[in-house]
Amino acid sequence: MEVVCIQEDAFYALFDKVIEHVESKRVDQPRKWIDGDEAMSILNISSKTTLQKLRDEGKIRFSKPQPRIIVYDRNSINEYLESKAYETF
């Protein structure tokens, strides 16, 4: 049996990297690309026209993997909502 000794700072840095790696592999993390219904739910809108307007104006990112399929970037939707947030007094 071998014993490996490392400095305390190096141990905690390694530990943080392991946690970061495990967190990135978690299954329950939200998907990056979502469909229109989920995007409308997050944005709290009920009109597909409003969603298309946000897409056409470049306010939210989207991808078109197939001709009739459009998916939206969850992070860009969250950034859009944050840009519209008001700070409290």
C-alpha cells in the first residue's frame, strides 16, 4: 500500500475539481436547448408570435436542427429575463 502526501492547498484544489466534474455529469441538470413550449413557459408568454418576435429581433438564441424544428438556448432566455429585471430600492 502506498501513501501519497500532498499539500493542503493542492488537496482542496483537487477536491474542488472533482466536485466540479461530478456536478457537470449530473443527469438532473436542465437541458441547454429547449422546445418552444418550454421557452414560452419560462418567458411566461402564451403567444408563439411573441416568441418568434424575440427570435427575429435577436433577443434570444435559437437553433434550427431540421427545417421545421426550432429549439431555444435556455441560457439566452435567462439572460434576456435578467436584462429586463429591476433592482429593488
